[in-house]
Amino acid sequence: MWQRLKYDQPSITKGRTDVVTVTPWLAPVIWESTFEPVLLDAIFKPKNLTIAASVFAVGKYVQFLKDFLETSEKFFFIGFNVHIFVFTDRPQDVPKVQLAAGRKISVRKVPSSKRWQEISARRMEMVHALLRDLRGSTHYVFCLDVDSKFHGRWGSESLSETVAVVHPGYYGDGRSRFPYERRPQSRAYMAPSDGDFYYCGGAFGGSLDQVLELTQVCSKNYRDDEKDGVEAAWQEESHLNRYFWENKPSKVLSPEYLWQDFKPRNPEIHIIRFSGVNKNYAAIRPNA
Ligand code: UD2
């Protein structure tokens, strides 16, 4: 295989100098130009992997599905077996999208909700139940926000045991400014002197077994908090951040992997791969 493969000679002394490409616990941080897509695909494709993605479209958020699904066909793990699971209370409104060979969409019905906080917070629990069914048939899983579109490659460079995405809104800030849960009575609590990065609730993933574990711990902590009458500041995103503080991700994806359309592109962002669309919260959320 290697004789036929053509890619630029790697250098061990030259590379990107404007960003950090490894964490203090030696997990790679994935930025454009730090990896060779042709080489990575040549390593991962022969493994015949199946990648699952979960996406929730509850209530008016079904309107985002068309763009999400159509753009995933152009950019998300092209050439791999991909199975997208759409969780929705409106299965009849899931758009029909033309799929390439090896790609599937399945729809799972979930209850509607009167509170967006609850929709956001219950995702981990439902994903956990799904993953138990997928044991033995799926290798990696990504949990993604639906109000987003793919604009560039998101592929095998992102595969690892536990994968976190650095939130585009806070990556220049000091840790004391991160919007972690700050009340010690919550299981998502983070002290002002703690924390590595602020990670997105809108995109994370890893191997099936690791995401099973992560979703179990985070949803249990959310429910236990609930019994104590506490809801973390950013629901499951807060619990996810606490989880990744205690269990360092084995790969960190730069904010290229979840940008936000309203943000001007910063110079270190050479490509936007996935980005949240601009939206009018008052018009689409079930509550204020
Ligand atoms: C931020 C986070 C998001 C989540 C949220 C807190 C990023 C960049 N953004 O995004 O991950 O932590 O704050 O809620 O990480 N949804 C529905 N129906 C609804 C409301 C939400 O299906 O009525 C689902 C949908 O999949 C959506 C996700 O929940 O993508 C998060 O929705 P959001 O609009 O609350 O998220 P947003 O963009 O403010």
C-alpha cells in the first residue's frame, strides 16, 4: 500500500507555529495542516469501520435536518460506513436525503418537551440506550448538534478513544472565565483554578465503549443533580466538561470542528469544517 501512496514528506522540525498541536497530557489537537488526509484514510479505510452519529431534532429543530444531512453526505466520513441516528418527536418531517453506498439514516422517536434545557439534557441518556443496542456493530460514535452544517472534511483524523471539541467561544480565555458549573453542590462543579479547555456539548465522540461510559456517567450525574434540585449551568455540556477534566480526552479537535456562523473567522482557523447556523432562539425554542 505505502509504495502507491503519494503524500508530502513529513517534517519533524517544521509545522504550524500559530497553534498548539498537543495537550500537556500528549493528546493531539487537530488543526488543518497537522495531518495528511490521504495517509489517514489509507490507514483507517481497510479496517472497514462503522461510524455512528446521533443528532436530535425535537420540535421546530426538524427544520435544520435537511442541511445537516445533505452536508454530512458531502463531508462527514466520506468513503466510510456511516449510520446517522435522528432522534425526533416528528418522524414524518424527517427529509428524504439521497445517500451514498454504505450510508444509512435511522429515525428514533422521542418525546416532545416544553423546555429546551430538558431536550439538551436528556440527549446523553437516549444516546446511551442507543449505543447499548449498537454494541458489536459500530466502532466509533459522534454526538452532534443539528442546527449546524458541514463545510469541510470531517473524517478519520478525528477518530480516537475519547474525542472532545474545543468550544469556539472560549478558546482564548483563561479557565476562570469558562462557563463551567460553579456551584459545589452540582456534580458538574469546576473550581476556578481547575480546567483544561472549555469543550462543546454540540460535538463529542469516541469509541463505542468510551462513549457508552461517558454518556452513562454524565446522564447519571445530571439525574442525581436533578434529585437534589440542581440543574447545571449548561446542562449536559457542564457535565461533559467535568467528565473530560477527570478523564482527559485522547484526542482534542480544534474549533474548526464546531464553529458558529455568527463569529468572524479568526486567523488560526484555516478551514471551518462544521458550524452552527445563525438562528432566532425565540422563534425555534419551546420556551425562553
Ligand atoms: C449550545 C451548545 C450546545 C448545548 C446548548 C445548551 C455548542 C457550540 N453549543 O448550543 O451543544 O450545550 O448550548 O442547550 O456546543 N434541540 C432540539 N430542539 C429544541 C432545542 C434543542 O432538538 O427545541 C437539540 C438540537 O439537537 C440542538 C441541540 O439540542 O442542536 C442544542 O440546542 P441549542 O439551540 O440549545 O444549542 P446552542 O446552539 O445554543
